[in-house]
Amino acid sequence: MNPIKEKSKSLEKCFLPLKKMYPKSYNKEKTSPYTKTRVILMNGTEFESQWFMHNFARHCDIPEILSTLAIVRRQEQQQQKRISCLKPINESILETTIAYEQLAIDLTAVLARHDNDEANIQALNFALLEDFDHLYRFANLLKTDKNIDAAKLVGKYTEIMPGRPTVAEHRYPSDDVSPHMDAEKADLYSKLVASTITAAEQQTMNYYMNIAQWYKNDLGRKLYAEIAMIEEAHVTQYESLKDPNMTWLEQWVMHEYCECWLYYSAMQDESDEYIKKIWKDHYKMEVSHLKVAARLLKKYENRNFESLCGNGEFPKLLKLGGNKEYIRKVLANTVQYTADNTKVIRDFKEIKKIPDNHRYFDYQKYMSGNPEKNPSHLVIQKAIDRLGKDFRYEDSEHPIKELRSRKVDNVKVARTKK
């Protein structure tokens, strides 16, 4: 499929009337977990588009571009409002959070499995184990506060057990910065990976930034605040993978192409016929957006669409699904890793291989103090105290011996040398 060759409406005919902006919400009891995750992903994709185009407008003084950005941005806003209201009124903050973390886990894993850019893969695998742990923490909060089994919410497609412990994830900020790719040389799929995961993690970060104050008890509010800081670290990591040397117009074309790829993938993968029609509608709108961005790129920079996207044919489409074996393999091989940015390269090393005077340990001491007082630890201790053991959904024994106990939450893995 090649979106640049698709027939499309004129930009002026892509607006949505108000009656179309408020859709029928999905049924939280019957809808596939991956429909819920697609809704979150596409909501995040539209937020990223908004954020990008507003920043572009603040750095541009060409009237034609500003006018076109305003039109496209308004249509992207309409798409975002339509998607966000697919979430039903009776789905709680915490139930939605489980879907956010399932998306983070399975999207990250499937992107890593199909990429061939080593920097992308290492970054994805590193953050994967942290989002995996976040699901475990939130699932235990859900069980103790609401007595809801998160395994049912994820359809048992994703295991729920410790990853790299959240207490170990507080790193000095500069260690989360990755070297960027060269957009001229990188594969199209790798560029789409960096764009997609940045948008998805940014959506999670924003959700947690804004939702913490609405939770109904102090421990939950504190847990959201703690994990939101890790999502900030993940956005730092992923956005730094993208090539900052691309012009604003080049970036705009890539944003629109990525949206086309994601909507077309969602359309092909969707099991809910009602929502599938929405993905199709939005795909057609994005084709129009892509064409106008490509036209402006040619007019103002004399660059062709093909210089960024090759012949325009979509690479492998995104298909969300379970990745249990892959995640277990990454856990077994890299759970003890932390990040080390040497200003020349960014490396991932076992905690025991970084120097005793590394900034990681100072930052840990400052941020966490006593790790057993961290909200991410206390939520597991609360579950153990109330249930006799933590809440998990495991198909088999945890691959890491130190993380197998269901009556003790480990605060040393990936955090201390002993």
C-alpha cells in the first residue's frame, strides 16, 4: 500500500461535523484488549501531531505554511477528540492504566522484534522491562483497591510479574539520552519505530502527569507520580533516537506518513467493525494531510517525498499481539542492566559493571533514599499484607530467581552490586 498514490479529498473537505466527533464508546467487558490499546496508541499519535504542529508554527513565518498547519491541526484535533471518547464512561482510571501498560509492553516488543536498527532495539528492550514492571505494580494496586483481576483485562495475552524493579529505574537524566539516527541512511521502518514509540510513551507520560491528582488515595497518587517520572525518562530516550537535523517540513512529512502507516495498520488489524470504520475515515484524512505536507516540502525546500519515504510503499504493518516468549528472553538476558551515557555513546551495562562512583548511585540515594519507602515498593507490600502474596499472572516460573518470591518485593535487582 502506498498512501501517496491513494485518491484523496481536498483538505477543505476533511473536517468532521460535531456529530461525528462523539462516537459510540466500546464495551469494556467485551472489547478486545488490543482494540483498547489501539485506541490509546492512536490517541497518542494525534496528540504528538498536535504538539509537533504547534511547535512548528511557533518557528515559522511563512503564511502559506502557517495557514495549512492551522487547517490540518484543527482536523487532527477532531480526530483526537473522536478517538478519546471511544473510552467508555464506566472504565476507571486504573482500568485504563492497565491498557496503557499493556500497550507499552506489547508495542515495544513487537517493534523491537521487527526492527534491524541496533540502537532502536537496545533502547526498546531496555524500556520494555520497565514498562513490564509498571504493569505489575498497577495490577497490584487494582487488586487491592478494586479487587479486579488485571489478567482478565489483558486477556491473558501479557504476563503480569516483576520486570526491572521500578525502584531501580531512577537514573540520572543525561543517561537516558540516546545517540540519534541518520534519517538519510536509516530504514523507513526504523524511522517509523522511533516516531511511533515516542508518541506512545509521550501519551503515557502525559496521562500519568495529569491523572495522579484524581486518584482516590495517597498511595495511588504517589505511585502514578513515581511512574510518571520513569515515563519522562522513556520519552527522553525515544525522542533522542530521532534525527534532529531534519527540517521542520521534513519532520512534518514523516509525521503524516507515520500516521498513515499507523491508521492503515490499525484498520487491517481491528476486530471491532465500528472502530475499524473510524480508522478507515482517519486514514483517508491522513492521506490528504500527507499530500499537502509533501507539496509544501517540494515548494519550499525542493525536496521530494521519495527522499524521505522511498517509493512510499508501507513497510511491514504494525500488528499488536502477545509477546510472552520474547519478553521472557529479554528479562533473562538484560534485567540487571542500567544505562550509561559517556557523551560519545550510550551503553547498557549490568549494574555490577558500572563504577562505584557513578552518578547513578548518587541519584538513587537522593531520589529514593530508603527504597522500601518508595510507592512502587509499598504497593506490593500492601498486596502481600492483604492477600498473603503479591498479585501475578504467570504462565510458568519467573525466569529470574531473585524475582520469584511472591512474599518479598526485591529492591536490589538492577540497583545494587550485591
